[in-house]
Amino acid sequence: MATSKIKKGDTVKVITGKDKGKEGKVLSVNDNKVLVEGVNTITKHTKASQANPKGGIIHQEAALDISNVMYVYKGKPTRVGFTTVEGKKGTKKVRVAKSTGEVID
């Protein structure tokens, strides 16, 4: 399994597109797409169902390409890299903020 530079729960900033400059929390990551809270909202027309008896128009977030967002570290957008860290149980691959070189998690 490939390690993703952006993970669920990260704060990201949109760097291109109609929502350029907006920040939000990542709700999900699928392959090369991310779903960001409050960003790239679309209107969807829904048919009445048991779950939604009235139907009508709902607003929801649509997926963005992962290349259109940047990780926000200490209030500033930064690129993310990887490095190996020696631990008690051997080596571990961790994410690093490229602007400062600090370990993210």
C-alpha cells in the first residue's frame, strides 16, 4: 500500500480552481481524490426516498484532485515529504514538512 502525503483529518489549503485560497479539513481520501469540508460544494437534486422523504435540492462537497491541495503546517501551506526514523521497533517512514524539516506525525 502506498503512503499518501495527505490523510483524513489533515488541514489543507486549495491552491487552484474556483475555491482557491479556501482551507478545510479532509473528510476522506480515495486514490488521487480528496473530499474537503466546506470546499467545492455542489447542488444535487434528490428524489424523495425513505431516508429523505421530501427530496429536493441538497448542497454537498465534491471531490478535488489531490494535486490541487497543499498541507497546512503551523498556519502555512507546505509540501510534504517522507523520511525514515529509527525507533525501538526498527525503522519507520514518517511525513515531514519540507519548509521546516519537522516531523508531522
